[in-house]
Amino acid sequence: MQVQLSDTAAEIVKTQVASGIYADATAFVSDVLLKYESYYRKKLEALNREVAIGLEQVNRGEVAEFDFDQFMQELDEELGYTNTKP
């Protein structure tokens, strides 16, 4: 598979490889993609938990306001991704 990167993204890859942290560009990109997938899987799991809790509360007649954007921001912070946009 070939992927074309912007100049900025290519510089990030080159910098990481030059630092010695990664053996090559493939190792860096693979690591970033695995972290990306893990981050969104954790967000989805947390969202599913909150939905289950909300459904249980609704079934008991307990209804409360829920700010989805605030929840997602708090979840990003909890996962260590304070400025991440999908």
C-alpha cells in the first residue's frame, strides 16, 4: 500500500525516524494507526457503557440532561487526547 502524505506529515514521520524512536516510516505509521484505533475503541466502549447506564435510568423513570459534547470532551481528557478531532 502506498500513501501520500502532506509535507507537514512527511516531516513528522522523518523527524520521528531520525530520532531513533522508530526504525523506519512503516514502524512509525503502524504505531500511530494502532494508537488511533485503540483510542476510538476505548471511546466507543465508554460511550456504550454510558448508553447502557442511561437506558437503565430511563427504564426506572430517572431522566436527566446529558451533554454529549461535554461527555466526549471529558472522555478525550480521560484518555489523554485533549485536542483530538476525528
